[in-house]
Amino acid sequence: MAVVAAVLAALLPTAPAAAGAQQQRWTGTWATAQHASYDPGTSEVTVRIPVHVSAGGTSVRIRLTNEFTDQPVTIGHATVGRRTSGSSVSGPRDLTFGGKGEVTIPAGGQAASDGVRIPVAARSDLVVSLYFPGRLTHVSQHWMGLQTVYWTPDGGGDHAGDAGGGAFTTTDATFPFLTGVDVRGGPAQGSVVALGDSITDGAASTSSANRRWPDYLAARLSACTIPAGVLNAGISGNRITAGTDGNPSAPERLERDVLSQPGARTVVLFEGVNDLSWGGATGDQVIDGMREIARRAHARGLRVIGATVVPYRGWGDWWNEAKEADRQKVNTFVRHGGVFDGYADFDKAVRDPDDPTRYGAAFDSGDHLHPNDTGMKAFADAVDLAGLGAARGCPSARVRLTPYHPSLQTGRATEITATVTNTGPEAVNRVSTRLDLPGGWSAEPAGGTRTRFLASGDSTTVTWTVTPAADTTWGTHEIGVHTSFVQDGRTRRDSDSVDATVTPAPSEVRAPYLTTASTTEKAQYAQNSDQFAIWAGGQDLSGWKDEKAAVYLPDAAPTSGTVTARVVGQTGSGPSAKAGIAVANDLTAPEAGGYAVLTMSAQFGLEFLTDSDGDGRLDTWAGGGSSYHPAWLKLVRDGTAYTAYASADGTAWQQVAAATVPSASGTGDAGLVASAVNLNYPGQITTALFDSFSTHEFSTHE
């Protein structure tokens, strides 16, 4: 009982204290809100959980929960260490609980480890490993982790102390049992808790990239002289006015997820869209719930920042004029109701100026409710750091790049603009801005990159013409910007980055590759080392049409072997547009026989088409399912027998179908093909991108 009492005492919140004393207390640096459980059906397993901390320190402890279960759980061995890469850890340190290496957490209970000295840098990755001896009857979890979590296979045993990650052969993306990581000995004197729903949880942001809005807020706060931790208490589907067994309402979980967080000083309340849309609540009911949360948080000494409810028109059928009126009523309360200590205008940050009931296109993930990474960043930018009351000495000026998702072509110039805004109360001086580009790229600024003086509320811009190197790989590349300025006599800095997409421009295809097309529209091609692009029209690729464009290698299809390619993506034309691989005795004359095609269609999944009678028409079909990109495609040939396979990762292959092509003889042509299938979309073109193509002949020993 003494151990349990010590654990519970360690979990109790502490009131704000003077700066010198606060450094000796625990401050939350990472958290997640557990809300469900499941039976994994495994025994003797170890899990390895990467966490991206916000604030740094010299000592670490972890907090575990077993709340949503009716059975105890035993952790036989727990470690924490700095992450190197993947599931590997640098110097994992054993954790104890009340001085013991094993802890059993009762059903509904919690546990906190003893502290262990590990220097932890702000915004770095730690790895927590937990070994479960015997049968693991359940896993208490936060299911939307948006982070790869590593498990040993069933019966894998205790690998919590491993530095390498070789034992962790399975993965998922949920956070099991771990509910918090705390630090002490660092400069942070408190933390900010983000209480929210799926948007705060990170839905639609890039997985395993830490691009939730609380992550971006943590990045801003880490630049302050006295920073603060940021704790994510978002749960997908969460509401203010009602909850479920696996998703308690915001007021129901306020004590657990906010008020009891070590070092919590401020809560940002960002909820209400689920209540107003599908939850059936009125604006007054949401406001009443917000009042309750603010009252209880204030009673515990926390500041409360309200966030306005974002637009959601176009998200399913949940929006109507009456619900929009309720949203506006709630937002008026958040801005002017006098209940909150400040507000973050998330609505204003992402709404379309021409239609404020909708997201702006630059911030919309596509479902019209959840923001993309750029929208997540816009939310963090809308938070007044000084108003949080949890950090001091924060930089006044911010720099941001536009366009948010620039598209560039190799060898061609595109304008990229950096805007520096002084959001602080005083002027800043000697503002200098520079662009960071991938190797070989060039940039020319239009005018100077320095500004001597920037008053409070003012902005300055620098526009560069950016040209990617001619051999730049097509795909995503980061463009960064850094600004420095003098604030209160000190040089301060800020930075930003955007993911720029480099797209191909038509160019020559180099030998030994050849091209052929049977489309009415003129086909175009491009090659960049092992990457290929095809711009193709074509009414159809099967039956009586066979209209396509191809990049191919003559006499490269072995009589016994494989043809493999990866389709990175396909855009344009209609849902039946296709891109993939083809073989034939002669791709310029399919009637010569041996003709087979394996493609991924734009919307209708895999399609394996073959010519069964040698007349040059693709007359047999197999496949289906859902479409995905990138898609690995493979044709295996053994004489006249063809077998088609597909894979999402190039490792785990699934057979699509097998067929006999009697007219196949000798070696044949092998290539990449694309067709717009634009019979119902006249004149439209599809663009298909490939980044891998190979052939392999089986030896007699294979």
C-alpha cells in the first residue's frame, strides 16, 4: 500500500510555484488521452513506443494507465531512452516503480515510474518500452496515435532493454497504456494542455511526422526564453455535451486529462464542432459546457484559452443554416463572452474569405472538417503565446512561406514568398531573411532580404524566384526559411518550411528506352534517371480500342522471369484511367501476340488484362478492389503462363490472378503504359508517374 500511495501522490497536480522551486517539480512534456481497450490475444510481448517530447529536462518519468479495463495488468520491465531511428534506442535506462522493477496496475488504476536521469532535449524523440510477462489480456489504448508503434511477435519475450530494434517485427499506430511523460531539471516551468477532438488528435495530418497543431505550438513555445511543455489531450469524436463508455465528454475527463497533469498552467479548449454537427447539441448547450470547463479550471488556478469552432460546410451532410447560426453564436461567446482568459481564433485562421462557412482550400485536408498540415500550422500561429501565461520571452516576429504547397518543375523558375510579421507589442530591428534550398537549386530575391525596422503589427515580404536543379528527383522536397531579428537588445530567430512538389516537364526518353503510342491525342514522356512520366490520352485499353502510350525496353521480357514497376501516382481524366506495366511479343504491334497488361486504375483498383487468342485485343480481365498509390506491380512469366501480383510496399505481394497467353513466344517487349480511358471524358489526358522499372530472368536454379 505504501507503493500505491507514493504513486498516487506523484500523480497529484501541484499548484503554480515560484520559478526556482518549480524547476524541481515534474512538468508534463508529452501526453495522450487513453479512452478504450481491446484484447490483443498475445503472450510474452514487448512494445516500443516513440514519443516526441515538447519541453526538455535532465530527468524523466513515465505515467501509465489501466483505466478502461476490468482486469489488472503487469509490466515486468520498463525502459526509456533517446531514440536513434525506427525502433532503435540509445542507452535504454531501466525504470522502477516505487523502487521495484515490476509493477501491477489494478483495473481502472494508474502508475507513475520513479525518475531516471536522462538529458532530454526539447522537441526530441524518446522511446518507452514495456514488457508484459505471461498472457496480455487487454491493451488500454489511445487509438489514433498517428505514430508507428513497434511490437515483438507473440511469444517474443522481454526486449525492453534492447538497444537495437530487430526484435520488433510488427507495428500499429495506437498508444498502449502510456498516458504521459514528464521531465524536470529543464527551463520549462509549466505546460499547456490542448483539450480537443479529432482535429487536436491530429486526424488528416502527416503520420509519424508530428504535425498536429499542438506539435507546431510546442515548436513556437520552445523558442521562448522560458519555454513550456505542450500536452495533447485530443480524442477523436470527443464532445462537450455528451460522451460514451469509450469516449468520455470533455467535462467528464477534465480532471484526468487536464487538471491532474503535472505542471499544467493553461488549457486551450478547442471543442464543439462534433456537438454542433452530428451531436445534435444547440449553441447554448455547448456554451454551458464551456462555462463549466472554464469555471472548474479557474478554480484550480489554470488559465483557460477558448478556441473558436472551425467551419465544416461540405463535411458529409452535417451542415445546415441553423447549425451555422449556432456555430456563430458559440464563436461570439468565445471571442466576447468574458469567460475565457483569451481566445485563439481558429475559425478565422482557416476559413475561406469568400465563403466563411467553409475551409480555405489551402488548409483543407479534403474532407472539409480536418485541416491538412498547413491548417494545423495556421492553428498554432493563431495562439497568442504571451496570452497563454505559461512561457516568457517569446520571439515577437514570425516568418511564413507561401504558397503553402508550391509546385515546381525542373529547370523552371517559380516564385516563393517569405512574410515576416511582428506580432509582439514592441518594434523589432535588423530583420534578415534567408531561404534554405535542396542542393543544386538556385534562388534570386526580388529586392533586399533585410529590413532595418519592423513596427508592432507590421509585415515585410521577400520574394524569390526558385529554380530546382535539372536532375532534381520528382516528388516532395522541403524549402525552408530562416529569419533573425533584434528584440529587446537580443538576437532572436524564427523559421518555417513548406513541402514543395517537383513535377516533371516533357523531355526526351533516353536509350535503351523507346516510346510508342496508339492514342489520338499526342503522347508525351519524360525521364529523370529511374523516374518516368507519361502524359497519355486514349479511349480505352481493352477490347476493340487498345489506346495507350508506353515507355518500353525491346526484347526485355524474359520467357521465364519477372517485370516489375512502381506506379507513384496518376492524375487527370476519369475514374477508369490506368497506369501500369505491359508485355508483348512486340508492343508496337500487339497483334503479334504475347500481350498482357497489369494496371492500377484511378478509382477501380487492379486490372489484369490479357489477350487470349492472339488477335492483339485484351479480352480477358481480372482484378478489382480499391486503388492505392504508390503501387508495386509485378508480372511473372513462365512461357505462356502469366501471373499478376501487386503490393503496397514492394515486399508483401498479393496475387491478383493468373492467365494463359498462348501466343507468347520467345523474349518480348516490356514497358510502362498509361491510358486516359477518356471515352466519356473526350480529349482529357492522364499523367502517370513511375519511379522503378526492372526485368529479371529466372535462372535454372530459381
